[in-house]
Amino acid sequence: MNEKEVRMLEECELTSALLKSGLHSLRRAEIGDKGSYYRAFFELSIAIERLLKIIIIMKYRRENAGEFPTITTKNIVGHKLIELWSKAGLKELTGIHREILVFLDEFARYTRYYNLDYIMEKPGQNTNHESVLAEWKKIQELIGTKHGKKKYVHRKEMIDMFAQTGIFLHYGMDGEEITQVGLLLDEAANMDYLQGYSVLYVFEIIKIMYKKVCELERQGYYMPVVSEFFSYYTDYWTNYEIRRKKDWLSIR
């Protein structure tokens, strides 16, 4: 392989690792570990951007006898996931899939530094949005509306137990105070269920990109073989297996 092909190989390795880590963080995020949400959004927004750019590079090579594009190829630069998705020649997303891509697009472009920008009163579009977790809660609500919600099995017993220990204060995904034990239990019980579906939707977005990679490779062979790095995003998995899987770092 020439030097650019080696760099392409390393880019695939990096992107693959970020996707796995992002899914892992997203699946394990919950109301008591909000930091994992932020980690997931950083990893997934970066990984999806990089995979889209890999696909655009693959398209260019197959249209230009294996040559790599340069920085002057404007359709590869930037962090606009929606635009990159279109330039990669992928079918337009709808429903919850699109809402997730739009969320990650805005995160990549504006809201990655929302908390700091808000604290320091930075002008511009960064603080014209709601907080990152409040925006994600809207997607969770869409998932809950479509797939239903779970209730804490021993809800009454836990409420009675907490009532004897005094008061507590917690903050929900939207930043609002939660002082009622029942509301906290409902939100905590529902998180695992919602995050399973969240991972499923992100997995399906990645699977669309993987299928495009395979399509391009059938059109012409160039090193490296990109599909080898993303071959687990296939129809082999059942939806139930994807939703229940919590350890995405062990995928090889």
C-alpha cells in the first residue's frame, strides 16, 4: 500500500474504535451517569462524520481511477453531518433515525460546548439551543411514545423506604429538580429500556453507511478493504440482541 492508503487504513481503525466506544457509552448512560451521554455524543458525532468522509473518499476514488481527493474537494470538509450524509449518496433518513442524526449534527456544530458557552455568555448559535441532555430527552420521549415505557417493579416498596430516610434532590435530563421518589424511580427504570432502543436506532444508521461501503467496494477494488472494519453492522443481529447488548467494546 502507498502512504495515503496506509493513512486510510488507520482512519478506518480510528473510526471503528470510536463507533464501538460511542455505542458502549450510549448503552450504559443513565440518569446517575450523565457524563456517559456526553461521551457517547462526542464519540458518535465524530465517528459518523469520519465514516461519511471515508465513504465520500471511496466514491471519489471509484470515479477517478483510484486517485485520492485533496483538500480542495469541498464536499469532504466541514462537520455538517446532514450535508455529508447527502454527499455520501445515502438515502434520506426519516422518523427517529433522522432526529438522531439531526441531534448529532447540531452537537458536532454547535452544542458540544453548550455548558461552557452558557456559563461564559458566549453569543451565537451555540446557546440558541436547549441543553444537550434536554434535546436528547426529546428523542427519548419519541422512543417512549413509539415503543412504550417501563415501570419500576417494586415502585411502592421503594417509595415507602425512601420516605423513611428523609428528603433528597436529583436533577433530571432536562435539568429540572426531581424531589419525588416515584418520579425518580420511573425515570431510572425507563432508562435501560430507552437506551437499548437508542443504540438500536444508531446501529441502524451505521448499518446504512456500512452497506454503502460494501456497494462501493463491489464497484471497484482499492486498498484498504474498508468493509472489514465495520463488518459487524449487518442484518445478522436481531433487534432484541442489539437492544440487550451492553458491552460493545468487545466486538472484534
